[in-house]
Amino acid sequence: MNEDGGAPVLRAQGLRKQFGSSDTLVRAVDDVSLAVAEGETLAVMGPSGCGKSTLLHLLGGLDRPSGGELYLAGQRIDQLSERGLARLRRRAVGFVFQAFHLMDELTAVENVELPALLAGAAPRAARRRAAGLLEQVGLADRAGFLPSALSGGQRQRVAVARALANDPLVILADEPAGNLDSEATLDVLRLFDTLHTAGQTLVVVTHDSRIAATADRLITMRDGAFVDETRLTGGSGGSLGALAGLEG
Amino acid sequence: MGRTLLIGRLTARDLRRRPTQAALLLLAITAATAVLTLGLVLHGVTNHPYQQTRGATRGPDVVAQFSGPVTPGPFGPGSPPPGQVKYSPQAIAANARRVRIVASELIHAAGVTGHSGLYPVASAVAQAGRRLAAVVAEGRDQTAAAVDQPKLASGHWVSAGGIVLERTYADALRVRLGDRITLNGRPFRVVGTAVTAASVPMPNMCYSSCDYGLPFGPRGISPRHLGLAWITRAGAQALATPSDPLGYVLNLKLSDPARAQAFVNRYGHQFAQNPATSAAPSLTTWQDIRNVDGLLIRDETAVLSPGAWVASLLAIGTLAVLAGGRMSERIRRVGLLKAVGATPGLVTLALMAENLILALAAASAGLAIGRLAAPLITSPGAGLVGAPGAPSLTLPIAGLVVGVALAVAMAATLWPAIRAARTSTVSALAAPVRRPRRRAGLIRLSRHVPVPLLFGLRLVARRPRRALLSAACIAITMTGVVAVLAFHATADEKLYGGGTGITDPVMARDTQMLLVLTVVLLALSGINAVFTAWATVLDARQAAAVARALGASPEQVTAGVVAAQVLSAIPGVLAGIPLGIALFSVANSGSITTVPPAWWLVLTAFGTLLAVAALTAIPASIGARQPVAGILQSETA
Amino acid sequence: MQQEVVLAMLAKEPSHGYELRARLGEALGPLGDAMNAGQIYVTLTRLEKAGLVSVEHAAGLPDRPDRKVYALTPAGQQRVADWLAEVSWPRPDLAEFHLKLVAAAAARLADPLSIVDAQRRELLRRLRDAQRAALAEPARSDAALLLEGIVLRLQADLRWLEACERNWTTRKGRP
């Protein structure tokens, strides 16, 4: 389903991933097709074990599909070698993980500049950009802090800044608020909202309906397949006042 | 009882789960203990065979050597080199008379209970095939002597035209029974080989028997190529020439053998006081001969003990690498044990039980191997009676070896075990991974270098202690290898004796032993390097996975891990060079050490680094191709 | 509009009707905009009839609602005190939806699952609206807190709907 006026940034056709042999076959992702338009926020919801994380890993090249086709910015990527996938991750995809996966021995700004350094940017340019990104996520004053000195929400924000380091086409977030309390979740929500307003394409996998509610489009997954798709933009029918008990 | 059972079960399960690791560990400690056993056993062997020989041959307590009419000592002050002065028959006869008088004095001296001799001694150049050597040929009777009757190792005793060679000498000349050998051009047939306690066998014979005016120097024959032989009296007399007259030897038995040195002092003093008696003999005690003879074995222990040290250190290093690698698992086990009520002592024991058991098993294996290998080193070529068949594996030796094996196991695992046992139960159960260290300087530096080096530097900075351990192990390996190189550089000359084709038995055996040692060393280092590489790759797995998720290619990551290993190996390689040369100098105890040529060292250094790189690259590249998702999820589990 | 709420708003000081409206609006944020202006006056009249609120007319002005000043009577104050001490919680409305599903299944009027899905979609949209509204308010303001409460409630309801979905899916499998 494309938005009007634009090729999809990310497109999957009949994507499949299975584990195990013939009698213990597990279809983690079962014939999934989707398209993400530019600037869209897409949420994939489902109970644990439904395959949504696996799907995300496939979309970002962290794992190889067992079948199907995958296109990023029009280029076919499911057949790429490991080196090709690495290049892809360097330039076009940014990841945000549930466990943050920050380097414990690096400060916030050193963590954020890492993708740029890996892509071959000059150290000073990378440092400048990293500082700028940290400011964007509201952590300019914590640039020199180690992850152990940051709260969960702050760590995830650093991770988001890191994902933005190489100006990716799409950001893939896997249960971004999975390890966070409600306050920290709010911080991340705010950040995602900001990114969305700035036009960043975002695919989020979550079982938390609050995170899912930030999306433009919500896909529900069960047992490796899509079972539902909802467009969330366009407002609800009811009034908030009723929800609060102000009527009647 | 229950506790022992628990520990037993845990250990058995551990060993079953990781059989390869346990097997390799066993190998490492066994190699170390085998070398150690060999060294210790040989050390204790020094005395025995000589005593046996002395008993079997009715060895003398004092040996008196008389030269022909020249001052004792081949190149005494003012005396002409041998073979260049012709002596008149009168001078020779006068000398012979004086010798008989002095001999008679000695025979009737206080404390002398028996004698054999005077035997005429001819010095000559021996030629067997193309091989040239110097020989001291004693003229003997057919009948057995009362003192010093050499014991036959093969063949039969002297006969007309026949020559009996001292056993080491025969081996060195590579002659067998029935071969022909010429002395000063006169042909003789080899009829037997024998051993004696009255002289030090080749190659150290010159320590006790260089006073006959021997044909060294101009002929280019090394003093180490001097050997002993026995022929008939007639044969000896036939060999004498006006320029190379006969010398004489007299063997004495004392009432009190222990005080042989006192006897020598008394008579040496007396002869020195009377310079008119130019027939002054040179007196040697049986203890002197025994000590010099022991040099042979001592040379070998000199090679073996540093070798044993190096092997033991490497074994410790390997164990330490392994111990460090399973820290988190160990800490978790501590937490579990404590939570069910185990005391800290029991906990420590449970942690170390596996390694201790392996160490014990390895020690027994090493003892057995060392004991079996010892005769291979002591019997051939040693001019002593029989095979010291049972180089005694005494209880103290066994105890020491087992002790060392246990110490090796404990040294490597005690520190982590104590630390693990001291952590509080809660934190142990939470099992945090050891926090990587932060080295701001290195991190800053790494930003300016290409990606693989960036990765490598940061990996080293994360775990400085592991890098240090790697460097230490490489240093130990290099030390051993460089010591061997230094030996070769020093020994080339000694060994090949100027092209005479005669093998110097000690050098030959040393080289053999060194070859074995080098192979053991390289095998141990290989195991160690594999373990270290493995541990490094495992440790870097998560960081590598994250880096790859951020866009690093598998090649960059592999190169980074290899770079980390090579970076930590470089100081080890550099340190090993001077240490190796120093080790060899110590082992060589004072003799001149030749520093190996620079290109050998450079080649070895590069070879080592290349080996480290290759051994790391294989597990690293395998790991770098696995899908990132799997690694990241398993690490957070 | 609950009567006790209006009473409590008067507890601080006697106010005009428009002052009351302003205070409520501030506390409710965007939700206050949907509030019917007339509702307050209806409630105030009821309270006056019940004797909990007293009314004063501003002197010399025509009888227009704006000009009245409302204050609490002693009975009204007591009522407020009792209300503050009460711990009853606003009633959830789950029984109605649950019965809706049961009825639809029993009478084969509709597929319960599609009912659940439709309701879920609607709630998600509402959640999105509430969340956006919450984010638009300054953090820690009263309005933000209220919106946060709405969001969390919706989240809880959505979880229940997911449970309904699971439950009704397995029921389909059974005869």
C-alpha cells in the first residue's frame, strides 16, 4: 500500500524465514508483504513469539531470509553478501534495540560517532555531527557520560542518536521501550514524535500499544503472518472528554 | 561425604561438557611435567653410572700420568709444539728410568694398597675412513689388571694387531667391530669397545688427559676429538717415534679413597719442590674424573631445566587464559553454591576441582613419559657402564613434579577463584559480565586510524589484562625459540668440528634434545595461541556484533580482532629476543654465547606474528559471518 | 458534570459562574473545550435547590447568570469534606462489551472477532489522539497528568481486548 506520490522506501514481497528441519519446522515469518512510504511511521504489533522481531531483523539485513524479495530504495537486498549488507547498514539503515547495545566503555558522544567512524568519516566531522545529534535528542549536557551513568531512557535516546548518525533512509526500532519504565517511555515517545515530524521513516516493532499508537499505520502480526492493518491517522470517532468521564 | 559427591558430580559434568578443552589442557600440563621429570631424573643420574663403572672396572683412586721427555702440558712455556723436536734415544731412555723411579715411589707410598701399570702410552693421529681424530693408546697386557681393567661393551680384549676403543669414541668415529683404523698410518683392527673409570670419555677427555703432547693445533684437530684406546704393549712401543716418544700411566688404589685429594696434594707438592725430577707426573683423583664426566650429563640438564621452566610457564599461561575465559560462568556457580549454603572454602574448592584433577592426571602422565624417555638420553654415547636402566624415579622427584603440576593449576585459577568466592551471593547470581575498562587515551587515538586498527586498539583497551597475558605467553614462546636459535648459532662450529666429519657426541645429543624440546615448545605455544585466539574472539563477539549492526563489514571486524591479537603479541615478541639470549647464556654457564644473526631473529619474529594472526583469523572470520541477530539476542539472554 | 466537583471548585472561595468555568477549563486542558458551557449553570441551579450552594446577586444588575456569585453553604462544605474522603473509583464499563460479544456469538448476528477488531481499532485511534494531546501539553501540567491517565486506561482496555481476541479465537476452534 503506497502513499500517493512516492516509491516506497522499504518493500517486502513474500518474505519468509524458517528455522529447523522438516519435522521441527518453525515459520517465524510466513509470506509477509509490506511497503513503507517515505516519512511514514509503521508499527508492527503482536504477542511475543509472533515473529515481529525476526521480521525487523530481516528488513535491516541482520538476518537472511529463507525466501522472498526485499527492496530498499528500489535496490534488491535479500541476496546481498555479508559485506554488502554491512554497507547497507552503514548508509541506509539505523537500528534501535531493546537492550540499547551501547558500548559500555565509550561515552555518549563516542557511542554516537561510532557509525560515522566505521563509515570512514573524518574524526572531527564525526564528533561534530555526534554532538549535534545528542543536542537534538536533548542530551547535550550528558555527552561525556558513560552509559552506566545514564538512566534507561537516556541510554535509549543515545541509541536513537546513534541510529541517526549516518542519516539513514529508515530507522528500525525493536521494542524500543521494552526495558524502560513509563517515564522513560514517554521520553522515547516524544523523540519518535519529533523524528516523525522531521520526516524520518520509522518502522517500530512493539507489543506496547502506546508505542504503536505513535504510528501512522499499524500492522498486527500473529504466528509469523500479518492478520490486520489499521490506518491510525484521521482521528477517532469519540471525544476524549467521554473517555475521561466528563459526560453523563 | 555429600559435599565431595557434589563436587565430584559438578567436575565430571564440566569435563564431559568440554572434552576438547580438557584434553588440550591435559596435553599442556603433561608436556610441562614430562620435561620437568626428565630434567630432575637426569640430575639425579650423575653419580650413579660412574659409581657402577668404577665398581665394575676396579677403577683407580688416583691416576698418575707421565709424559715423554718434555715438560708436562702440551704448550708449556718455552717447550716446542709436539712432533717438532727429535729426542735422542739416550734422552728417551733416561726419561724412562726416571719415570720408573718415581712410579716405584708412588707404589710404595703411604696409603697405597694396590696398583696397575706402568703402561706405555702412545699418542697418535687416528684415521677411520675419512675421519681424523687424536687418540691416546695405552699398551696393556692380555691378563686382567688389578686396578682399572676396562669393561668390555662388545668384542674382546687387546690382541696383536687389534685395538679396543673406548665406547663413546667408537660411536663418534662411527666404527664397528671388525673395521680397520690406522694410528699414525699403522693399521689396526677394531676388536672391541670398552668403558673405563680411569679417564673421562670423549669429548671432555682433555680435562684430565691432555698432557701427553698431543697432535693438536697444526693438524687442526680439536681437543674435543680426543679419545682413548687400548692396544698391546708391543703395539704401543711400535707406535713410539723419536719425535713422539712414549708416555706412561700408573693407576693407584688407596686405603682411603675419600682422601685421594689429600694424597695428591702431598705428592704433587713434593714433586713440585724437586724440579730436577723432570719425570714429575700429573696426578688426578677419581673424584675429579667423576666430576668432569658428570659435565656430560650436566650439559644436558643445562638444556633441560630452562626448557622445563619455559614449558611450565607456557602451561600456566594457557591455563590462565582458559580460567579468565569462563569467569562469568564461574561466578554464577559461586552464587548458586553460596545460595544453598556452601562455605567459601568449599566454593573455592569446587571452582578449582576440575583443574586440580586435570593437573593430577597430567602429572602422572608426565612422570611416566619422563621416566620412560630418560634412558634414551643417558644410555647411547655415555661412556659409562650399562644403561642406567632405572634412572631412579625417587619419591622426592615424583612429589616435586606433582607439586609443580598442582601449583601450575592453582596459580592460573586461584586468583579468579578467590575473587569469585568473595563476591556477595546476590551480585554473583546477578552474574554481571566483567565491565570492560575504559582507556580514554587509546580511544581517542583509535579514532584517527583505519577501521580495523580502530577496532583492534579498542579491543585491547577493553581487556588490558588479557592483552598482557597474551603478550606474556608470546614472550615465553619467543624466549624458548630464541634460546634454541642462540644454541644453534653457538654450536655450529663446535658441532661440525671444522669438517672432520666427526660428531661431537654431546653436541649431537644436545641438538637432538633441543629439537624435541623445540617441538614440544612449539606445540604448547600453538595450543596456547589457539586458546588465546578463541577466548579473544568469544570475548569480542558482542562488540563485533554491535559494530556489524552499525555497518562494519565482516572483513573489518575480523581484521580488527586479528589486529588486537597482533598488537598485544608485538611487545611479547620484542621482549622474547633479549630474554631468549639471556636464557641461553645462563644455560651455557659462562661460555661464550654467539648472538644469532639478525635476519634469523627478524624472520622468527615475523613468523611468530604471522602465526598469531593466522590462528586468530580463522575463528574470527567464522564468527564474523554468522548472522548478527542471533549473536545479539543470545548475549542479552 | 458531577455535582461534587462543582462544589469542590467553590470550596476555595465564592465565585462567579465564569470564574468557575475558567478554573475547570484550566484543570481539564483540551478536554475542557468540549465541555458544555451551560452544563455548569444547570449543575449550580440543582445544587442551589439542594441547599448546598447559596447564591448572591450582584447588587443593582439585571438577573443574568453571569452576575450571580455562588458560595458554599455549611451543608455544602460538609458534602465536600465527605466527598474528598470517599475512595470509590469511577466505574469501568466492561460488562456491556462482554455481553455484546456473547450475544453476537450466540445469535450468530456477527463474528465476535470482527467486533473485537473493530473496537480495538477504534481504541487505538483514541489512544493515539490522547497521546498526541498529552505530548502537546507541557510536561507535568495538570492537563498532561489527566491525559496520561486516559492513555494508560486505554492501554489497559486494549490489553483486555487482546485477551478477548485470543479467547474468542480458540473458541472458534472448539465445536
